[in-house]
Amino acid sequence: MSAAGQNEREKDSAGFSLAGLFSALFSVQPRSGRALLISFREALAELSQHKLRTLLTLLGMIFGVGAVIAMLNIGKGAEREALRMIETMGLNNLIVQSPELEREELYEQRKQSAGLSLRDGEAALATLGFVEAFAAQKSIETYSLFSRFGKSEAVATGVSPAFFRMSPFRLSAGRLISDGDEQHFAQVAVLGESVARQLFSGRPAVGERIKVNHLWFYVIGVLDSPFVEGTEFEGVRLGAEQDQVFIPFTTAAQRFPHQPLAAEVSQLKFQLADGTDAREAARAITHLLNRRHNKVKDFTVVVPAALMAQKMETQAIFNIVMSCVAGISLLVGGIGIMNIMLATVLERTSEIGLLRAVGATRRDIRTQYLIESFTIAVLGGLLGILFGVLLSEVIALYAGWAVSWSLRAILLSFSVCAAIGLLFGVYPAIKASRLNPIDALQSD
């Protein structure tokens, strides 16, 4: 082919097109490891010539990567914290509670319904095949709680033995309430970790006596620290067991006075068979209780599995919104990379012409510029990882949110950052490689 034909071919290919993007990305000539190392060193040396401009370009990538990492870490931490909270209620459990009502409203309800009772639990166990067990809980109006070593503002609660089997409580000392304690109206108590510390100031509590209102109880066990401490999950208080004294349900029902209109049971907890749809089970139990209570709404049903699903849905929306915000930051960083690379092309026009004159091909020029833009993105990604780790720790410290480190978040954010840097470096690389060598050499 003649020199004129070659020149004409170059002119025809001088225009920028989408095909040029793919050509620049996928037709880069393979280089040896040593050649790539030299190219990266040259890229770093060139970037160091303009430190302030390079730093300003990096900020978009740093903030974008840091935001992605912090957001995903906080989201993962929130998910794990929600799972821990659900474990305290039991994912396979349903909770039916007696609401707190004003006396007038309670009086109107008692005309048609006696409220929650043990018979409700027995009826559900007998008629609903998916109910494997149930536990009853009775709140006690506690006005005095003390031992010979100290006193506490905690409250006492009567529970059936199944209550502990259906909840992931752990003992730090002693034993739990047994069926024998329930049958004999035993005056025994299991203390929450916080109550034991208040009443006995670090001394062994098992075997000691405490007084709840007018009755003395022997301490038979102390619960370990809870999974979560005094928090709420979707309106349900969790971790309250550390501030409670547990006694047998029959003892609470028979030996403590209660309000005349109060329900026999403050809370029923049902254990569902494995594989049971919690929402369907809730509808069935609600239907049963409505029939037994003459359709009086004197109870509320809490479905831990549904709360978990709602929490995950909310968390997913949060992750999507935050990902979009972080993605915009990364795009702005990519535009900054393109801007600095275009400025570099103008500044180094004569250098490009000299390289072409001594034998460098368009592919060599294009590769070098892509390596420079990729280097900026890699530096921004690495600094962004450090920023994301720091940001996560600061948020966890001052906001009290849970943070769980995610390797996926780090790899994802760094990969996206590197890809954006490479993509936004394509146009400047093509523009540099297509400069006319003669015009480039003659430029100032």
C-alpha cells in the first residue's frame, strides 16, 4: 500500500465511535510483567508531577469507594443484629400479647371476653396441628424487690417451664424452673444477669433468698447476659430478661394479687413445627382466638418471621438507595479521571509526537494512557478502602450502629472503581493515540 493510501486510511479512522471504545479496551497489546511494571512506574511519576490535581481527581473515587464499603458494612451489621434479635424471640415462635388498656375500655371488653388464658393455649395445642408447644407468662406488679445485700427496681414475671425451652436463654449458674416447681407452687426464682448484679453485688446468688413484694423466694438460677440489651425491634422490646425475676407461673397466679379485670395470661408464646408458614399460622391462631373471645380484639399477635422479612425488605431498600448515591460519587470520580487525562493529552502533545516519531505505535500510546487512568483508579480505590473502614468505625462509635466487615463489599467497591477508571480513560487514550505525529511535534 502507498504512503498516500496509508495516510488516507488513518484519516478515515480518526473519528471516535463506540467501536473505538471496545477496540481500546480489548485490543491492548499484551505486555510482559517487567514492561507493565515500568508502565506503572511511569504513570506514577507522571501523576506525581501534579500532586494537587491528582489528589482532587482521587477524591471522587475515595469518597465513592468509602461510601460503598461503609454502607454495605453497616447494612450487613444491621442484618446480623436483626437475626440476633429474632433469635431472642424465636424464629419459629408466635407471640400473643394482652395489650395495655384504659380501665373503661378494659371493662367494656370484659363484658364479652375474659382475655387471654391458659385455656387459649391448650385449645391451640389441641386443635392446630402446627402448634408443638406453648408457654404462658404473667406479669406481676412489683413494688418491692430486695435481698440482704441490695435492692433492685426490676420486675417479677411468672412463666411456665416451656418458656425457657422456647427461648435461647443461657444459664450462668444454677438451673431453670422445672415442671415440679410449677406443680408445687414453689417459691423459687431465676434472676436476670442485671438483677443478680444489683441484688448481690458480684456474690454468688444461687441458694440465697430474695423478697418479691411480700413473699420470699430461693434463687435457683441466674441467666447469662442476653444477646441484645434493652432494645426494641419493630416495636417489640428485646433483651428485657436481664432486668426480670422469673418465678413459676402458678406461683405468680395464686400467690400474688392482681387487678380484677386483668387477663389470666399476659403473654402466650406458641412454638410452630418446622416448615410452617408463620403468616398462615398467625391467621389460624387469630381466627381461633377471635372465636374464643367473641371477636373482641383483646390481644395482639407478633410474628417474628414476618418482622424479620419486613426488616430485610427495609434494609434492601436502604442498600439500593445508598448504592445509587455511592455510584453517583464514583461516576463523578470517573469524570474527574477523564478530565485530568484529557488535560494530560494537551500538555504532552509534543511528547506523544516524539514517541510516534521514534517508532511508538498507536497501540503503545493508547496502552500507556489506559495504564495511567487505571493507576489513578487503583490509588483511589485503595485510599477509598481505608476511608471506608475509618468511616464505618466512626459511624459505629458515634451512632451505635452495628458494623460487620464484608470482604464482598471491599472487593465489589474496588472492582467497580477500577472498572470506572479504565472506562473513563478510554476516550483520552484514543484521542492521544490518534494525534498526527507531525502536528504533535510542531505543537508548543
